Amino acid sequence: MRVALFTDTYLPDVNGVAKTLGRWVEFLNSKGISCKVFAPSHEMTDMAIDQNIVERFHSIPFLLYPEVRLGIPNPLHIKKTLKELNPTIIHVATPFNMGLMGHRYAKKHNIPLVASYHTHFDQYLSYYKIPWIENIYWRYITWFHQDCEKIYVPSHSTKEYLEKRDFKHLEIWSRGIDTHQFQPEVDKEDVLGRYDIPTDKFVILFVGRLAPEKGIHVLFETFNRLSPEIRKKSHLVLVGDGPLHKDLVDEYSGVEDISLLGFMKGKELSELFAAADVFLFPSATETFGNVVLESMASGTPVVGAAAGGVKDNILHQKTGLLCEPENVDEFTEAVELLFRNPQMREQMSKDARAYSLEQTWESIFERLLASYESVTKSKSNSVDVLDIHAN
């Protein structure tokens, strides 16, 4: 098997899509499977990682997600590389510039084509005050995916969402978690002390892109609605960057019980997850919600929106608490419930950790590889049948 992967986001981008694709390519290489990635250029590109794996192209910022860059494909270079690779399957991970190039090549050369659907961009449009684009967007997305042998989605909720729009050939490609990196054992006082967060406070953590579609307004309204007694004993911590970061820093830089720590990754991030008392994640636009699984693996109970991939990962009142999207009263009640019930938090921590231990990347990737193989075999058989009829 030889795989060509087209995407408009890839390592060293730090979003969930880029990291998942990076792990997938690493898995393919470990199996001795040839893989070539076609992705946008990035100022932080690691040439050691890219060598013989990634072909980069000039890029521009994406309107709805400036941290992601849209590649400007060079058709001549792509055709030359693909001719040398002679792929047996083409995977388009984004429906934009790079994905469109892979789509066209697959159809022209009758190569099995699969896609993965990662982001509900349609749900972002109202947040950015351009809802009139939605009909155009769906016409294009429907066309883009109609010839795919498989469309991989990260969760049951995403599958149901697309089925309502008559998408076919949907298959779940879930997400795993590194339970060695994200784990509960941490020196809480040491971790919180690094960021001047009082160690006797009830720490409410948010990790994610600081953008309107992540429900940031719900986050702050929830914190502000906590009863005076609980608010006095709590501290809100935000980790992440994005279009709202500067305005939030300007507004809350002098507030004692709110910390904006900016972008974090690696050990610093995993330790902060484990040091928090609760993870508050009001985003209702997630197709999966990787940070939710990271928090669960860290033994930190999640209060999340009962929507999208978040509700697929949380078993209400067992591994976390789910609230109606945008319902600040429900989010406030959930946080206060966990504040007042340390035994409930402790049990949720254990149950969430147990759930995360079952979500291994190895088993998830083995299933995806088997799906690839079924697609290539099916396509090969159909071509053989056509040849027989032609003769």
C-alpha cells in the first residue's frame, strides 16, 4: 500500500486535526507503508520531520481559522511526486486547496479516494457573522465528498449530523489518547505555584482556541455567576491562543482570580490538566473534542456542552457532567455541584481515567488501516470486473 495524504493543516500546527494526522503518518511508517503528505508551508517546519515525508507549498491564512494556512498547490510538483509514489489510495483530510488537488488527481487516475471530516465549519459561520455562506458551503462540501469510497468521521454525533444531509459511506475514525503523558499523578502545589495560582483555590481550567465558536462568553458568564462563596474560593485558568486572546488579556489582566496563560503544550500542559479541579469546556461545535479526553485521562472531571463529540465522550454523572449548550445556569450549577461534592469529583476522576485507558491509538489506527485495505481491495475488484466485461 502507498498512501498520498492531502491536508491544509499538518504538524507543526497544534490543532487536533494536525496532531491526529501526524500520529497516523507515524503509524503508517512504523508498518513500513509508504506515505507522502502534501501540506502548506509553516514557519516552524521541522525539516528533519519533513524529509522524504512531507511536500510543502506556499500558503495563506484561512479566513475562519487564521492559525491554519491554506496551501497554494503547485500542480507540476504534485504530479511529479505522485507519479513517483504511484499511490494505491489518496486521502483528502481537508476540503480546501490541498484536498481539492488530491481529489482531482484521484478521480482523473481512478485511484481509490477517501476523505476525513474533522470540523463543523458551517457552525462557525454565525459566530463570524457570515451565515449567508452556509448554503454555498454545503453545496460544495456535498459535491466534494460524493465520490469518496469512505468518509471518516471522529464521532457518532458527527456521523448522525452528516447522515441527516444524506452523506453516504460514513465510517467512524475515533481519537486516542496518550495516557502516559496525560495522567493524574502530579504535585499540584508545585504546578500551580509556577503560575502564581493560589494552591488553596478550586481551579477551573479551560484549554482551547480562544475564539467565539468555543463558547468563551459562556465560560466567563459561568464563572461570574458562581455564588459569592464559591467564586471567592475559585480561580479560572485559560490556556490557549486565538483571535480573542488580546482582548481578553486587556480586559482581565488585573483580575486576581483569572489567569490567561497563553499557548502551552507537552509536559507543562499535561501537568496543568492534572492540577486542575474541574475542566470547563462550553464549546458546542466540536466534532470530537480532544481536550476533553486529555482532561479525562488526567483524572480531571469535565463539565461540557451536551453537543457534538463532547457528549460522545462524556457519560453524564459518571465520567463528567453535560449541560445544555449556551445554558449558563446549567453550567454554573454543574460547577457548583462538583465544588460541593469532593467525593463525586474523586469518583468521576477514577471513572474518566478508566475510560481513557481504553482509548488507545494503536487499536484505532489498526481499524483505519483495515478500512484502507478494504477500500483498495474493493476498488481493485471493481476494476477487474469492468475489465472482464470490456473483454
